[in-house]
Amino acid sequence: MPSPRYDYLVTGAGAAGLSLVYHLNRAGLTDRRILLLDRAPKTGDDRTWCFWEAGVGAFEPIVFRSWERIAFYGEGFSGTWAIAPYRYKMIRSVDFYRFMSAWLDDQPNIERELAEVAHVESDGDEAVVRTRDGRVYRGAWAFNSILFDPPARQPDYHFLLQHFLGWVIRTPQRSFDPQVATLMDFRVAQFDDARFVYVLPLDEHSALVEYTVFSPALLPREEYGRHLASYIAEQLHIATFDVQHEEFGVIPMTDAPFPAGQGGRVINIGTAGGCTKPSTGYTFLRIQRRSQRIAQALKATGHPGAYDSPGRSRYALFDSVLLNVLESGRAQGRRVFTDLFSRNPPQRVLRFLDEDTTPAEDLRIMSSVDIPAFVEATADEGRRRLVRAWGRRGRLKPGS
Ligand SMILES: Cc1cc2nc3c(=O)[nH]c(=O)nc-3n(C[C@H](O)[C@H](O)[C@H](O)COP(=O)(O)OP(=O)(O)OC[C@H]3O[C@@H](n4cnc5c(N)ncnc54)[C@H](O)[C@@H]3O)c2cc1C
């Protein structure tokens, strides 16, 4: 029996797969036959996405909370600011999955299948998806968000992990200011890593409090809870609370390239497609932007466009330099972020992390951090890039 032919196969129905099909149809591609595959029904509250954004975003109706003011606590410095035109926003995955499921019910061109995907590959001018139970699907293009091969440590690239435990806590007394989100609170022992807590108040009695570490390896699981409990007691001065929800996550922070796809007809998206910003772990908004670009390119040309590798812009160098500084310990993470927030308006820092600054603003950001440490790290990055370029040239030489 011939396998069914689709226009687009989308493997993985998490943030990236769901966002992509949403943007495809919103771009008017409702005449394309799309198949969305995931091994799980995606109904749970498995993560919370936070990001800053100016104006109204694609998923504004399901923004669970947003804050116009942020706070930062660093080394000998703290501040609270209004961040207009930005707001810091929170979307709970449970709301996102529910919203998408209801929306998908009204999209006759998109089919959903529950299946464990084994392979996604190019076969001539087609993409082919094979499932573990032997099903085969063919399409003109496949967009894959399954991380089949998580990035491994490689010489000459940086590799840190951002790992965190978050609790939604509820307190009997009024404990939080719902107007202010604490983006980073470094008033915790650093243990030679970069460690901070963020506190996102849901109302006066409850907040998501998350203990976050940037380091090469995970901690024993019980340590996260211990550090989180001490922070709640010592910095928030809260003695009694209930934990209503828990989330644990690990996000790779690496400048190693993620493969663009599996051959010409398979395009990787989401974390698997390199959408995670190496120096911060923020991914959700980058997924939205990439999905919109793919949808617009497909609409305009029928082709998803060139792989817009995050590794080519000047921000890729800034990411590598920051990872270099953090990984080598040339400067402590707490010091770097304190310098950034104490010497720049927060909007400039957010714009920079959002890769939206002018070269003049970049210079101001660069002159606000520990210059000798960053000059050394930049020189080291220049050397690493030369070594990689020579390596590539060597591999490309005829007969080599
Ligand atoms: C706990 C947590 C919190 C995060 N918080 C933030 C945040 O606040 N802000 C931010 O910007 N980023 C955040 N991130 C990073 C990033 O936004 C998320 O990881 C995001 O979900 C990545 O989207 P994705 O589609 O690439 O991966 P996922 O959302 O993980 O989707 C991948 C999908 O593939 C499916 N799948 C996997 N293997 C198979 C298989 N073999 N067959 C079929 N299906 C398969 C999975 O079931 C899943 O649905 C967070 C990450 C985690 C883990």
C-alpha cells in the first residue's frame, strides 16, 4: 500500500512543532496537507515559558501573567525598573497545549498522529518519517523538533548546562508584590558557578521561585530543593509555604552547531534546530520568530528558506565570548550580570540579549563589563574560530 503523501511532516508537537503549524496556517497555507506527529498526547504542565516581549505577541490570549517591572539583585547592587516597551511574560505549557489542541480541532488540513518516531530523512525530493511501529509517511518537507542526537562536548566549543528547579509556592501571609518579577537574584552562594533565583509572583500569596545554575554538570537532585528552601527562608523571609507545583529542567548552553537537518528535505526546528540562545537558554521567542520566517518563506517561494544558522551573526560571537568567560572563570557570572545591569538601562540589556541592538549599543554593553576578561575571551574565541576554519579547509582539500 503506498504511504500517504503530505506537504509538510512535522515531528514533535512541543513548543516548536505546534508553533510552526500555527504560523503556517496563520500565514494562509491552509491548503497544504500537514501531519503532526508526537509520541505523547501533550496535555500536562511540563514547563513554564518566560520571555520578554514588546507589544502583543502571537500567544497573548494565553499569557498567564506578565510584569511591567523587573528586579535584579547582584554583587553590591540591586535595582527595580519599569521595562517598557517590554513586558516579562509567562505562558504555562498546559495552557499552550490546550489552546493549540482546541485550535487544531478547527484546522482540517492538519492531521495528528500519536507515534514514536524512529527516523526522519531525505529521500530524493521527498522527506520520509518512519515510526517505531513500522508506519512510513512521505512529504515534500519535514520539520523535525526531535533531538535525536543531543549535542556532545566537543573540543573548541563551549558546553554548559542551565539546570533549575522551580516551585510554585503558596504562603498564608501576603509575601509577594505581583507587579514586580525578579529576573535574577544572585544573593545565593555561587560555588564557582553562576547561580541565581528568579521569583515570578502570581499574586500576593503565590509565586514561581526557581533556583538556576549555569555549570558543566548537574547537582545531586536533593541539592536544588535544599538551596531553594534556604533562599525562601533567608531572602524572602518566608517560614511557611506549600509547594503547589514543581518543575525541573535542563537546557544546553553551547555554541557547538546543531545540525540544520537530515539532508535537503528535513529542516530541524526548536531546540534541535539551534533555537536556544547559547548564553541564556531563552528559546520560546526564537522559536516563534523562526516559525514565522519559515511560514513566510514557504508562502512566498514554496521553499522554507535557507537555514538561518544562529552561528553566523555577530551575536554568535558575543554568545561564545560570554560562555568562554563563564566556563573559564575569567570573570564570575554574578559579576558579569551585575556589571551589565548596573551600567546599562535594563532595556538595553534585554535588547542585547534579544539580538536587537545597534553596533553603538553593543559597544556600550561591551564597555560595561570586565574589559580585560572579555578582551582575553574574545582573543581566545578568535583563535578557536581560526582553528575550526583551518580544520574545515583541511577537510575540504582535494585528496586530504
Ligand atoms: C522545564 C523547562 C523550562 C523552560 N523554560 C523556558 C523559558 O522560560 N523560556 C524559554 O525561552 N525557554 C525555556 N525552555 C527552553 C525551551 O523553550 C523549551 O525546551 C521548549 O519546549 C523547546 O521546544 P521544542 O519544540 O524544541 O522541544 P519540546 O517542547 O521538548 O518538544 C519536543 C517534542 O518532541 C516529542 N518527541 C521527542 N522524541 C520523540 C519521538 N522519538 N517520537 C515522537 N515524538 C517525540 C516530545 O514528546 C515533545 O513533545 C525551557 C525548557 C524546559 C525543559
